[in-house]
Amino acid sequence: MKICCEVLLVSRSGYYKYLRAKRPKFNNLLLTETKALHTQSRGSYGSRRIAKALQAKGYQVGRFKARSLMRAAGLECKQRRRFRKMPRVDPNLKAAENVLNREFAVSEPNKVWVCDITYLDTREGWLYLAAVLDLHSRRVVGWSLAEHMREELVHDALSMALGRRRPGKTVLHHSDRGSQYTSEDYRQFLKRSGFDESMSRKGNCWDNAVMERFFGSLKSERTDGQRYETRKEAKDDVIDYIEMFYNSERLHSTLGYVSPKSFENLSI
């Protein structure tokens, strides 16, 4: 022991003091609950969300205690990677004004929907995802997955959102200036469906930051590190993330640490 202390430049008295120090002890049930929440979130929950989830189960746990629980259980939170935007702007098509203007706090559902496209790699080739998100609750209300990124991809996602929500009033539709959203067919579809248009400024991803954040969450919490053999495998995983976790279970700090589904139920 003497040699180890000398090599590590630690005094023997300091080492024995460390051994005698009291460390937090947690009951097995609390550790089990923490591990279950970590597993349920696929490792995406950090100490804040773990604490909020445990509080919802009736435990008196703050962020720092949650952090200690995670350490005791050997758990780590996945780190979000920087999201890279796809260059899809068609300079020959006229875009709408940025009506949304980064006003992301929306007081009621079906008032502002934001839209965008991202992509996933599989051994069969690219899989493209178009999504529609309600800014009020951050809920994904429409999505479409396909092996192409033609106008039909975004059209199908918006059609799903319309079928599910049936807004019955004018909705502000915000997107980037991608060729799918600026196409004549898609804009005519928006007009027929009673939407007002808004588009991000050229090259400014922050104008659609909430949707960018959703895609970042999808990738850091679910698809990063996955090697999908087929497009179907990737599609099933994305649908599971959106419908079974993100919309229904994931705790959002913006919503007071409840899920989009719960937030909408509380707003009724």
C-alpha cells in the first residue's frame, strides 16, 4: 500500500481517510427505478430528466441525487452530436417570408406547424424522413418515410398531420427553403388546405430550431451508432421512437418535464 500511495502521490493518511468517508447509500428499489428509466430512454436521459421522472413516481430526488444514482449504477447519458443540415435549397424558386420569426412559444395547438426532412443510412441505402411538428406541444403530428426525397415525401407527412388533427382553421406552415417545400405542387396543396406559409431565411437553420432539435434528439437518442441492415428495420425503429417514446413518454424541459401527449391532455 505504501508503494501505491507513493506512485499515485497520495498520502497514506489521506487514503485511509478516503476509505473511512461516508458515501451515499441508495436502496435497491431506487437504483432499479433509475436503471429502468435509463433503459427506457435508450440512455438519452441525463440527471435532470432522471430526477423529474423519479419525482413523477413519488420519489424525493433532485438533480444532484439523480446524478449520484446514475454514477452508483454506472450509467451515462448519450451526448448530442452536432447536426448537419442537408443542402437542398433551389435558388430558382421563390420562397415565402419568415413569418414565424423564431416565435417558438405558441399558446394553442394547431396554430403553427414546423416541417423538415432528414435522412438515415442503412445497408440498403438512404432512408428519408419528413416530419411535421406542432409548436404548441412539440408533438410530431405527421411523418413520412421513403427511399426518395421527392415532393411526395413532404406531401404525405402533411397529409398524415391533417388527417390526425383536422385543425378546422388556418395553420401557419413553417419550413426551410428546400425544393420540396418551394415546389409549385406542394404550395398549391398548402393553399388548398388553408395554410399560411412561412420559410426560414436562406442558410439560417436557427429559424427552424425546434424541428432541428427534434432531429438531433432522434439521432442522438436512437439512431446514432445503429447499423440498420434494411430500410424497413430503420423505419420500424424511427416509428417506435416517434410514437412510443418521443410523443408519449419523453420528458421535455420546454413543457415542464412532461411528454407532448401529456402536455396536450393537460391543456384541454
